Amino acid sequence: MSEETPGFEEKPEVPADGTPDDAAEPKAAASSEEEAAAPAGDSAAAQSAQDSGTALLAQLDQARTALGERTADLQRLQAEYQNYRRRVERDRVAVKEIAVASLLTELLPTLDDIGRARDHGELVGGFKSVAESLETAAAKMGLQQFGKEGEPFDPTIHEALMHSYAPDVTEDTCVAILQPGYRIGERTIRPARVAVAEPQPGAAPKSESAEADAPSDKDTDAPDKG
């Protein structure tokens, strides 16, 4: 029979690392709580990243919309500017044409005098040189003379000052140019003043008269009875 040493009691065994089992249990519980909290934190971070991406997409859409509006405004302003330039250019050309037409209209009496002097053989010497220089300058500015004898009468460019009948015309015809007309481009600044002849009332048209005067085949084929 063995003897027990008085004053000593048996103690529970302690693990090699010196940590009791009771101390290990709280550590294991804390580790479980950390593992449980980790997925929750990842989910919150993912949600936050998703919210940030959505906000960036919204901002990008707003920027695209603003860019489209500014581009449309710029295109509209550019179109308005082009229209303005065209209007200014058109008005400038119109003002120039009006000024040139006004100047040349004032010169028409002088040009008429030059024409009459030429018809009477008085355009000689230094006066001839000056007159020709003036006519050349007027032509360079776009002035064109029109009106010739024998052309059909056109009330849009002719002004009839005299009227008569003639058997040798088939329509209203200018038989004399009393004063030439002038135009600048397609714009008439003075009509030609003319004497007009109409066909003789009751007279057969020239073509029908020619047919009546021409011998027929029947007459040429008829035998000579003499």
C-alpha cells in the first residue's frame, strides 16, 4: 500500500502549450464571430461599389446629354451664321446693283447724245475719243444696249411711241428704234422706245399669199390649147 504525501492534491493536466481548454473555447468563439462578420463586410463593400458605379453611369449619361445639347446649339448657331452671311452678301450685291443702275441711268442722256452725234457723223476728233471711253466704261459696269429694227414687239422691253399698219408684217414689229433701251444683266433700266407696225387689217398672212401666187401643178400640166 502506497502512501500519499500529505498536503499535495492532484491537479488536472495542462496542455503542452500551457493554455487551458476553457481559454481555448472563447478564442474559438471569437474566431467564429470574425468569420461570420467577414461575409457581411464584403457584401457591404460590394454594395457600396455597385452604388458608386451606378452614380458614375448617371453622371456619364448627364454629361452625354449636356454634350448633345451643346452640340445642337453649336450647329444651330453655325447655321444661323451661314444664313446671316448669305443675307449680307445678297444685300451687298443688291445695293451695288442699285448704285450702279442709278449712276448709269444718269448717264443715259449723255449716251443718247453720243449716239445721235455718231448717226449724224459729228463724232470726230477728241470728242470721239472721250465718247468711246465713256461707252467702254459703261459697258464694263454691265450696261447693255438693246433694240433693233425688225424684231418682234415685246411690251416688257419695248415702249411703243408710234403705231402704223404694214402689209409685209405678220405680227407686231418694231419698224424704227426711236431711242435704244438699256439693261444691266437681266434688269431693264430703260425700255427701247420704238415705232410699231401691225399687220394690215384684212390682209392675208404672208405665207397664204405666197401659196396663192405660186402656180399649181394642175396649171403647169394643162395642155396648150392654142
